[in-house]
Amino acid sequence: MKTRLLIIIAALVLVPMISESFAEQIKVKFGETVSYENLKFYFYDIEDSRCPSDVTCVWEGHVLAMIRISNETRDIGGYRDIGNAEKSFPPFVVTLKDIQPYPVSTEKPDYVVTLDIEKQKPKPSDFRDLEADETISNPEVVIMIQSLGAGLIILFIIIYAIKKRRK
């Protein structure tokens, strides 16, 4: 009984650390610029042929947003479709998640785009070039190491419980 309780407590405490996400969502209004870390997002045009919610249409239509993404070294603009991922700004991957509001035939909407900004996890090859006296001070790496430790602790608890049960 104690072993089961210990496994449940360990799972409840440590599993959220393992599944931690590095993604964040930001909203950008039409005509505005929003900054996130070293990136700037400017939402400056829209092509919305979606069927208004108060009208019956033969074709549902499509929506594209013109968004400029820039940092100190790059400046990329263009129409983006929902689900489109921009990978030109490492370590970030920027995905257009949503364009709101859905059109109504009698209103001119104040559009807002929702962007999902995901920080890519470091690859093992990123650490091979470290010098002997260099350290890693990246919060994502710390979380990865903590998650690995949490996983090992859970594994050891399960092995301990199995061995104890066999006795």
C-alpha cells in the first residue's frame, strides 16, 4: 500500500515537470507591432474571403494574414495561412494559430491574429563545441535536465516497487 501511494505521489509531483511546454501565444491587432524577446511582429494586411456567419454561401472561403517578422538580422514579410510555421528565426518557430473575428456581413471587423511562438529545444550537437571551462546557462536545458532526473526517479521507484512486490 505504501509503495502504491509513493508511486502516485511521485507521478503527481514529477510528471508536470516532464511535460512542460516552451510555447507561448501572443495576439497582434491589425496595424500594430508587438515585440517578443528579440522578435517583432507587424500585422499589416488581410485577405479574408471567408463566408460571413450570417450568410449562406456555396464556398466557405479562405483567410490569409500579411505579417512581417523581424529581428536584428532578418526581416521577412508575407501572407501566412493558419497553421503556417516560420522557422527562419532560430531558436523560435512562429506559427499562425488563428485569425479573429469571423466575418459578419454587416460589420467591418477589427482583426487580431494569434501567433504560437515555440522555442526549439537545443539539439545534442549544440553542446559538442563547448570548451572545457564553458557552462550552459539556458533555462530550457535546465528544465530538460530536471525532466530527465524526474523520469529516472520515477523509473527507480517503479523498479523498487516491483522488486519489493516479488519478495
